[in-house]
Amino acid sequence: MEMQARTRQQHNKTDGQIGRIVKALSGYYYVLPNDAGPEERPIQCRARGIFKKRGESPLVGDLVLFERTENGEGTVDSILPRSSELIRPPVANVDLAVLVFSVTEPVLNLQLLDKFLVHIEHAGVDAVLCLSKRDLAEVGEDTDEARQAMEEVLRIYTPIGYDVIVTSSRKGEGTPALSERLRGHLAVFAGQSGVGKSSLLNAMVPGLKLETNEISSKLGRGKHTTRHVELILTGGGYVADTPGFSQLDFAELGVEELGSCFREMRELAPSCKFRGCTHVHEPGCAVLQALAAGEIAPSRHEHYVQFITEMKERKRRY
């Protein structure tokens, strides 16, 4: 998942209504007017040819000016300035990322969690950590492992400033708190396949019936159940349900930017003795001092060093 925050120049405005693109499919953009009532359906629109000439493309999440046509459809005339743009998944104006990781099935992987957080921090988007399948920490063979995973996430990530919400779609636990946290935001749900993203959304939105898949016991992971990006209205906000991710790379990120994507290192970096400190071996490094004092979780620094190695190897290959 490549994420990159960008700003967009203001386009020339034409007369028309303001709405939000909630789905893009087969060359059509489905626009929900800003003043739409609760029962109003999105309007099927085509984009004007001017976008193609400019090499631009409207994205799901875009606020746009559109005009209705006589046949009940519409045309997208211009895109209003974006606050952010995610490259993969392609969504505009996301201001919150909900990282869904199950406490077990699949086993919680802190390295993958940190990799997601690096991409989200680089995009300038706030993050919430959502631990799903809490009920599996109470019954079954993996209760100890699941409980330990929950405690570890709360111990490591809460002090850094991340909200952690523990949920169970089956029992309805945590979903009201998650719905409230999404209020007023355009959020993206991200995480591995099979962690229960679709089940969570189904539990949060009455009447929503997203396709879900059980974990494949042979592969230990779920099949992709989401085919395209679509915004789902969650009462007080929007959620982009996106395909599951298992492969993340650092193509959009430079080695020198990596430290700033770890919140606790970003705060300590100005106190390092050397400017441009890599926080790996330098004397007078505030990050290494905090690590030695137990103020930084060893797993976080260990993953940071692993990511640097991965980025350098990638650079050598290309």
C-alpha cells in the first residue's frame, strides 16, 4: 500500500452542485450530493474530457462540482482541492486510517503493524489501531496467545499516542466506540486479508452485507473479498473499504524520512547530538539513549532497523 499526501490546485469552478464521489466503477463516478437526504442514492456521472487532457482522474473521496443531465445522470465538472491523496488504495481526502489487526487467526504481526504505521505517518494521516476478534481471546486453543497480543499492543502503542480499540464483531463489543471515533472523518480500513474488516463494517452499519470469507486453514489467510474501493456511510462519517494487503514496499519513502514516521523517534530526533542521526549507531543519539532506558519499545526500534536494511537493499537492486 503506497500512500502519499498531496495537495491539489484549485480547479476553475463551474456552476453546479457539490457532492462526494462514493464509488468509481467501469468509467462511471457515483456522486452523493452534499445536501442528500438519508434515502437519496448517488448520481451516476461521467467525467468531462478536460480531466483526460490534464492527465487527471477523479478519485473516490473527491469533493466535486457536478451537474445533473436530462437523463437523470450527471457530469463531473471539476475536482475541489484535496486534503490528501492515497496512491494505493486510490482514495482522496482520507484523514483517518483504521488499522485492523486480529488478536489471532491470523496471528498478530507487530512488524507488519509497524510497516502500515510508517506508510500512514508518511501520508500525514492519523491512525487508530483496531484489534478484532476479541472473542477468540476468551475461548479456544489460542486464548493465551491472543490475550498476550492484546496486552502487548496496548502497552507499546498507547503511550506513543495511538488510540487502540478492541472489538468483537460477533459480540458487538467495541463497535459503538469505533463508530464514534469515525464520526466526522473519511477513514480507510486497512489490514491483512482475513482480519475481519468486512465483518466489522457489517456490525457497525445496519443492513450492510459485505461479503466476508473465513480464514483458509491451509494458507492461514483470508481471500480478498473487496474488489473495488467504495465509501460506506457509517452514520457520522465515511469509511473506504479496501482490498486486504499483505505486501507493502517503501517505494515512495526515502531512508532519511523513515525516522520521522516513528512518532517517538520524531519527537526525540532534535535532541540527538548529530544532525541527520540515523538512530542506529551514533554517539549522543537521544533515541538510542531512550531505548537503553526502556522508554522505547525494543520491537519498534528493531523494526525500524529492519526497514532501513530493506530500503537499502531495494535501492541496491534498482
